[in-house]
Amino acid sequence: MTVYSAPGTEGAIVNYESRYDHFIGGEYVPPAKGQYFANPSPVTGEDFCEVARGTAEDVEKALDAAHGAADAWGRTSTAERANILNKIADRMEQNLEKLAVAECWENGKAVRETLAADIPLAIDHFRYFAGAIRAQEGTAGEIDDDTIAYHFHEPLGVVAQIIPWNFPILMAVWKLAPALAAGNAVVLKPAEQTPASIHYWMSLVADLIPPGVVNIVNGFGVEAGKPLASSNRVAKVAFTGETTTGRLIMQYASENLIPVTLELGGKSPNIFFEDVARADDDFYDKSLEGFSMFALNQGEVCTCPSRALIQQSIYPDFLAAGVKRVENLKQGNPLDTDTQVGAQASNDQLEKILSYFDIGRQEGAKVLTGGSRADLGGNLAGGYYVQPTIFEGNNAMRIFQEEIFGPVVSVTPFADYADAIKIANDTLYGLGAGVWTRDINTAYRAGRAIKAGRVWTNSYHLYPAHAAFGGYKQSGIGRENHKMMLDHYQQTKNLLVSYSPKAMGFF
Amino acid sequence: MCYLEGEFRTGQSDVLLESLKIDGVDEPITFWMSASQFELWKHTHLTVDVVPGRGSGFSLEAPEGVRFLIRSRLLSEQELAELS
């Protein structure tokens, strides 16, 4: 067990600056209007730095820098870009522990998770796209003996990326790695809830990236995000976040006729078929862990398995074992490597979750465990902690239909396979799902029948590069995490070439 | 989310729930919801509360140090009868 010292205190392995400006054209630039906003740590609720409150003027300056860099960057060889991505990955690996503590402090998530998942995945993501871009090739189609259609991949140019607060570094890397590999310059806006950790990352890798290729503008959505997303100087907008904002970003994009990729909300079903309980063995234990996965990252994951569907024949026993498992989760100081559940990322998130506890109870859902704010006392008393919570109810209730984004699962039984699929698909969303069974036929059929982009089968919450991730229905457009993402950051250039010296004969 | 009137395009897949009259604001504030969401929410009474904090997305109040928070309660049988 290790308890890391909080950044800014004695013994800390990583410290934040007291203030962050915008990172534009390879250097730090103060905001045009001179304003800053405070950045609290969810661990204690206390401010630890201030961050530039960007406006349209700052966005324009960042776009100037990106446009100045985009052409030269787009012409670099894929070997050169891949080398840079690999060097970024190496630098991150050398500083893994520091990055993990920095993200923990800013987001409130447990450091065991940033050490084991967020940062290692981010590192691997750069390496994956370094490899993918080297291996990518265009095509040559022989239309006829004289005519060849060549297809080349070309970068889009300057792209906008708007990053969520639930995985401030990993979600930025999911977008940066393919965009940079494909040869684009980026203007990135971090979430205002977690604006600083990406600057710590930049402090480690800035010397590896040509000036202007990655620019970071901080600020609020309405003041900095909107001028970026609605700019006619970006060739694409990539957004991860809430569904209404995704729709607004798509509306802006329609004004400029540019593509968007959107990774939006979810209400993912986690289905436990009766055969999981056929034996009390490793697999049964694993399925109970799978049930408890709703609390991972404090439920602040768009694919949080927030609806558990359990077959009626095993319902009482499986649920009782699941409750016990959840009650044994260790919630506490996120900087303690033994802590499994940390703090919600913001006070607003905390309040929203509590409001769902209220409506859940009013609708008649039964609280099996949790159901209130967690007071951890001491210097954590001001932090944003919520007890992992299990509701029992039915799929029509609002807590079964809305993305709560907290450590909250809503549980209901199902009768048979058809009933399970019906409940699973009775949702506005289609991002993730889980299927647990020992029967390969059930696993396959259920996986194909669920209308969601990612169906974890006898697993949950794995996010390796090279497995496409993205949503059906109102969960978004496009895929991340896979080489196909390169297409989302590239134009297709077709050269249609005639090798015949003869006139075509039309005129 | 709260946007300037006209900022967010609403259409056939949305429902106008109410035009709210706010003291000190000349124009009514229209309150919209997507029709699919309304189907799931229509048995509840909504209060748009304002609490200290930081809004998110592109919502107008975010820089002001406050945020909107929806509080919900079940509609009474009498209210449901009036609305049906």
C-alpha cells in the first residue's frame, strides 16, 4: 500500500503550476481578456491552481498557430510522425506514476486505476497509432488497361477536439493519437472541470511536438468551446460528452459542412444469464466483479454498466452476492493505492447524482445498499464522495433510463432470453453492454442482438487499442480506439490517371 | 442546458414543455425536451433550480458560478388527470 502525497504538499512526486495559460504555437500565451478560473481538486474540494478562461480571441490565435503548422506537419513522413508518437509514449512511460497522481488529484478517481488503466492505456494508444499509420497504405485500382485509380490518404488539416472530464488524459489521447498520426494539427479544449492535467502532460512532451501542431485552449463551453466548435476554420470536430451538447455541435458543423465524430451518453445493460451461477467457481466470482463494475471510475464512464439485468431463476442469490461484493468495495482517499472508489469529479456531479437518488426513491425503487453522500471525514470531508449504490426497480423508471454518471446501478430481473434482449434494447442509448454466460451460443446471439457498439462478453470495462469503440442510437457517431479512426481524420484523394496517349473520341 | 434563443435548433423530435416567465426577463424562456426523453419523463414534475457550482457543456450559466439543476417529483393523480 502507498499513499501518495497530494500535489503541492511535502513529499509530492508531482506538482502543478499555480496558473496555466493557453498553450498556443508551442508556448504559453495569457488569455486575451486576462481572466482565469479556479480549479478545485475533488479529493478535498479545495482549489489547487487557476486556469485561463479562454474566449473567441484565444481560439482564433490557436487556430492561427494550427493553420501555420498544419501543412508542414501533414507533409512529414509517416515514419517521422510515428517516431514522435512513440517518443511521446516513452516519455509518458518514464513519468507514468507522476501522470497517474496528477490525474487522480484533478479528477478525484482512485490512483490504482490511473496507474493500472488510464495512463498505461494512453501510452499504448500512442504506440498503436504509431504502428497503424506506418502500416496504412493507399490503393491502386486498375479500371482498365489504360486507366488507374489511385487512392491516397490526406490529412484533414486543422481539427477541433473537445475533451470530457471523466478521463482527462486518456480521452485526450484517444483523440490526439489518431489525429496526429494522420497528419492533422489540433486545437484541443479540455473540460473546464479538469483543465490542468493535460498541461502537466504537455510539460512532459512539449519538446517532442513541433510548435502549433497541438494547441490547448482552456475555458468554459459557451466562451471557448462554442467559438471552436462553430469555427469555419476547422475541418472536423471531435467531441465526447453529453448528448444535448453533441447535438448542438452537430448543428454548428452543419453550418460549415464539416464532419463530426461524437461519443455521447449511455445506459448500458449488463446481462447475467442463469448459467453463470451453475458453479461457485472462478467464473462466478468474475461475473460478480462484472456486476460491481458500475462503480469503476465512480460510475463516471459513458459505458458504465448502470443497468444490471439478472435472470429470474438466480435473481435473489446472485443479487445478494452482488450487494455483498459492492459493500466490500473500499472507498477512501483517491491517493491511496488500496482505494477502489474515489471522489466524483465535481460538486455538480455530486448534486446531480443525489437528485437521482431522490427521484429513484420517489418512483418506488428500493435502495439495496448506499443511496447517499459518503462523508469520509478529516481533510476529505469537503470532497465529492458518493456511496456505491444499488437500486432495485423496473426499466421504465427514470433511474433505468437516464445517464446518472455516478456509482449507481439499477437492477431488474428478466424471465428468459427474449425478455433480456427486450429490456436491454429498451433505451435511447446504444454505447456499451455486457453479456455473462457459460453458453457460447447465448453469448453470441445476445451480443449480436443488443443494439450497442461494444458488447463486452464475459468481461467489462476493457479498453484496449485495436477494439473499435463507439455508439449506436443516441450514443453518437463514429468509432475510436481502432485504426479505422484514421479514416475519421483523413480525406480520400483519388487520382484518376489515363496512360493512353489517344484522344477519348468524344469531341 | 440553457442557450440563447435560436442557438439550438429544435424540431419535430422535440417537445415544448413550457414558456417560463422569469422576473426581470422580458422574453419568456422556452423549455424544450426531446420527444423520446419526454416519453420517459412525462409522469414527473420538474423544477429548474439554480445552485452554486459550475455548469457544463455550452450552457450559458457556466461562467457565472451557478448551474441549473433539475429537481423532480412524481405528478399527483390530480395533476395527471388535469394534464391528460
